[in-house]
Amino acid sequence: MKYYSTALFLLLSLFCKLSAQNDKMAMVEGGVYLPLYGAEGKTVKVEPFLMDVHPVTNADYLKFVQENPKWKKSNVKSLFADKSYLSKWTDDTTFTGLKDAPVNNVSWFAAKNYCECQGKRLPTMDEWEYAAMANENVPDARKIKAYNQYILNWYETPKTFNQPVGSTFKNYYGIYDLHGLVWEWTQDFNTVLISGESRKDVDKDANLFCGSAAIGASDLMNYAAFMRYAFRGSMKARYSSQNLGFRCAKDIEN
Amino acid sequence: MKSNIKKFFFTKMLVGIAAIAMLSSCVNDQSSKKYKDAVDIPVNQEMIAELTSPPFVPTPVGKRMAKKLIVDLEIQEREGEMTSGVKYIYWTFGGTVPGSFIRTRVGDEIEFHLKNHPDNKLPHNIDLHAVNGPGGGAESSFVAPGHEKVFSFKVLNPGLYVYHCATAPVGMHIANGMYGLILVEPEGGLEPVDKEYYIMQGDFYTEGKYGERGLQAFDMQKAIDENADYVVFNGHVGAMTGDNAITANVGETVRLFVGNGGPNLVSSFHVIGEIFDKVYVEGGDLVNDNVQTTLIPAGGAAIVEFKVEVPGTFILVDHSIFRAFNKGALGMLKVGGEENEKVFAGEIHDGIYLPEGSVIQSMPSLDRNKEKEEVKALSFEEKMKFGKDKYMATCVACHQGNGQGIPNAFPPLANSDYLNADVDRAIDIVLHGLSGEITVNGKKYNSVMTAQALSDQDVANVLTYVYNSWGNNKTDVTPEMVEAVRNK
């Protein structure tokens, strides 16, 4: 099955019409960070990479489906997108909402192919989490109460998906909207599994989370991040969601 | 007692005969065979479960046979009002806190459809304590926004069970209101009663203190510290008071399905002025008779039954009493009907007694200098609006929604000669409390009002509201007037 899917992705990428859009990207300096999950105390190294300054918008995505009709709402294969794919679009070329609001209701397959067609890729979860630690001023703001409160307040605010990109703050790297508008797909979105039974995840045997990090989700950083991991854990690659968009990333070429 | 039992069996027989007569022409829908193991109870036919919002419960199962019961529950993240002027984003099962009540019987096979509304931000799941299986169903029901999960289980144990969301961070999902009750009736159903209601306590943690206006965010630190700002029945302050009170008539038997969603606090559930004839301890088979207060653990439940003998308003509280009068854990059962002086004669004597508690109670004073800087001149309309909010948050439990008070206990504020006679005295009472006998509109009252820890502006607002409502003399109370009394 795995090989079959891989072959399918390759097929999809082959047929994609390359059209580098003029999206601004920002450089994220690499580094080492301690993620919420994983073996206790084990840090992860993130190589420097480029990341889109804004999430992909409705207008961007319209251009994409026009150039790549297989991703039109009426053409899309159910293997690659479930019924909620572009569910708020009234037809193949008409979206509801602002043209510069982030596109949502897009499956992982579609998001991945979109990025490939721009000569880019989806960010890895570590890259995304690493870039998203930054507030306006510092690369790692996870211990700053106001920063975490901002994220949590967003989680508790309904219907943020229809605000224009760039309407939240510009972070340390010059990237906007990592928090505040929509959740975002990552390449390996559920490699860290929050299983359906979240209390079992704290079991060390399960080896999904380090017990202490999960069970002692006492600080703001943990519980904001937890909600992201939980969200990702609930998704499958063909799912799409009203509150889920994406942006692309790219390796730095030597 | 003996004659009661006889009477009960007689009634039951009549009901039984009537039911058989009614059903004799239809499909045989009644089970007769007894099964040793509930697993072996066969199901026949499908049925859509009736789901109800609190305080209501679905129709009793009676003697129906076990069925495949389809439960259709939608998760909604939505804004609601914790108390007047205080908004909160609730996460709900079925749009209410607590979630929809599910009623089933032993041997039913439940096909559970859990739907996560597409507008929701978060994944959710459900752990039903009535399930024998991993995670109580949580593992099988983890559902992304815009998706539906279906899982099934057979209910084996009779009792009243809590259900709740168990998605990370679990405590937060519960704290935001994701809990409810599922009742599993025994073979043959529970004994019939006249009135049944659904009540569930929960504790809430907000950034602002109790009553602080605006949209309040969830406060994780307070939740970890178990320092609740609100402890309420059925999701918000006043869900069961005034017009929302539950009702019964003299002579009726009342059954309350009482749950406690927590996340943290256990409940000392009590009905002021009633004794529970029967408590199904922790919602299980053990029945305790003649109980004053029953302890309901977080994530637990109890069924209480009692007969109401006299009319009046009976106050439901968490008898950890500051929660009732200061954090919202207060509901009302209004009983109508004829007085019964054999049971309760009311006041028969009024003499003089100097109580040991005659010292006026006080509460910690505010940091008045800090408060003073924040005082802004408010328009009359604003004072009325904020005053009403403060009244609904602070005063309504005793003085009631329309200022009518509670006879023989708390004096009326509506059309009150005592209030209208002296504004400074009224300010003084709010600031410093009052105990001892007073006469209001010709009736004597002897109770205690505690001093209220309110700012000058709040006192001015609430009194302006009271003076400009319910036929009072329309005094406009200013913060300066309050300050003058405070400094006296």
C-alpha cells in the first residue's frame, strides 16, 4: 500500500504544471530545539530553510486549480480528497470568502501537490513548530505568557479562517499568520500520534509522548501545542477542514 | 411504610395491566425472559434515541425490549453566557452544557454517531462511563472537525453514568463543558415517578474573576490549582433559577438525575428544605434512605428521589456553601399547591433572641486606591446595564429576579418602603452587611446579609438599578454618595 501511494504521489507530481508564483519566502535560521513530544530531553536539529511568508490564499489556489484541473472540486479523486474538499466553493472556480483569506478545506494530497507545483514542498512538522515558536522579537517565545495566551485566545475564537493573510503579527523571521488564522498542514502531520485515547498517550509504553511532558501539561506552551498535535492526530491525508490551510517551504540551495 | 409499599404494588399492577392491554394488539415489545448475563440479551429492532437538553430527560424506557439504539450527537464549539455580561466559549455535546441526556436500558446495543461540526477548531472524542471497553469509546470516537465517527457498544450495567470528552488536553475539554449523563435503566425500567430532571454540576476557570465582564478565556493555571471562578448547575449561573426553575406540585415524587462533570470539584449536593427519601448512591444499585446531602464525585453521579409535601421554592445547592452563594451553584425547585400545616406550619412565634452571630460578617476589602483610578463617570444607561449585571450575579439568589424576595427569609426590594426611606442606609447595608430584625412593607424579616466586596462604582450601579426598577423611587446613586457612606 505504501509503495502504491508513493507511486501515486510521484505520478501526481509528474503531471503538475510548474508555475512558480511570486510568493515571498523568509529564511528561518536553523537550530536545535526541544519539541513537546519524543524521548525525554531529546532535542531536534532543524536545518535552515525557507518558508512562505503567508499561507496560501483562496486566489492562489484558484489559479492552481485552473492550471491543474485534476484538483478542481468536480474532478478531484476521492482517494485524494474527501467530500469536504473545497466545500465552501460554490463551483470549480468560485470561492466564498475573501480572495486573500487563507484557502481551507484542502486535503494534504492537494496541499502537497500545490507546493510541488511551485517548486516547493510542505514544511516538516519540526520546521513548522520551530518557526512557530517565534513571536515578533525572539525566535523562541514559548515561555512568554502573553505569546501563549495569544495562541490560546485564537484557538478559542471561532471563524478566524476568513481573515486576510498578513492580519496577524510578523514574527522574528518575517513570517505572518503561523498562529491566528488557520491550522496548517505539514509534511509529516501525524507522525506524532495523539491516538483517539488521549489519556493513554501519557503511557510511557506507548512511546508516543514522553510521559512527563504529557502528564504535566501544566504550562501554557504545552497545552497550546497539545491542541495542535491533537488536531493533526485526528486528520488523515484525504481529509480537509474548515479551519485548516497550508503554506509551503523550501530547502536552501547550496 | 407498609401501606405505601402495598399501594405502590397496586399502582404498578394497574399500570402493568393497562400497558399489556394497550400493547396486546401490537408487536410484542415486552421482554419476559430473564438473562443471567446482560451480554446475552438479544436486541430486536432499531430505534433512534431521544436526546434532551438539560434540565429535561427523555421518556422512561419502561418495559421495552432491548434494541439497537442509534445515538446521534453533534459537537459544537460555541459562545455562551456564563452569567450576565460574561461570555465564554463552551465546547458542547449537542449544543448544551451538560450535553444531551441519553437514556437506554440494559442489553441495548448503542450505535453511536459522533459528529464534529465543520466550523469547530478542534478534534474531540467521547468516553462514556457506561461502556465496557478501551477508553470508554474514546479511542474509537476520535473525530476531526467536519467528520463523523460511528462506534457501537452494548450496555451491560444498569446505573447513571457520566460521559465526557477525552482529547488532549483532557482537562481543558472537560473544563469547557464537554460532559453529560447516560442513564442505563435496569430490566423493566425504573419505578415510575411524577417528575424527572437532569442536573449536572461543573466548575469553570476564567481569566477574570467571578462576574468580570466580557469574553473570558479559559485559565489553565487556575484549573490546575483547582481554584474555580464558577461552580454551576447546567452550565451557567442562573440556568435553574427564576423562570428557569424546575417545577413540581405538592404530593408529587421528584427524581433528579444529578451528575458532576468536574473537572475538579466534588459536589455536596443538597436541596434546602427537602430530605431525599432515596438516593441511588453514586448512581449504582445501592439505595440509601433519608439523606440530607449526598456526595457526588467529579466524574460521578447520583439519582435522588423525594416527595414534595408542601409548596414553596426549594433551593438546590452544592453545600460547599460559598460555591452556592458566590460562585453560582444554585438552582430552584418551585413547588406549587396547597399548604400542608401538618408538615410545615410556617412561622408561629416571633420573639427576641440575641444570637451569638450578631456581629456583622465582613469580607476582605478591596484595594480601594487601585479601584479608584479606574472609576469613570458612567451614563445613567450604563449604570443601569452594569447594575443589572451585578444584581443578577450577586443579589438575585436571595432577592430574586424581580426584587420580590423570598417570603419569611429575604426581604423584597420591589416597592420597598424600607429601601426608599433612606438611601444612605441602603448603601451602608450593601457595604457593611446587615443582620437582625427589620420591617419591610409591614412584614418582619430576621436574617443576615453579608457585606459585599464591591467597588464604589459597582455599589452605585447596583443600587441605581434597584432604585429605578420595580416601582422604587428612582434615586440615582453616585460613587461619591457611596464613598461618603464608606468614609463615615
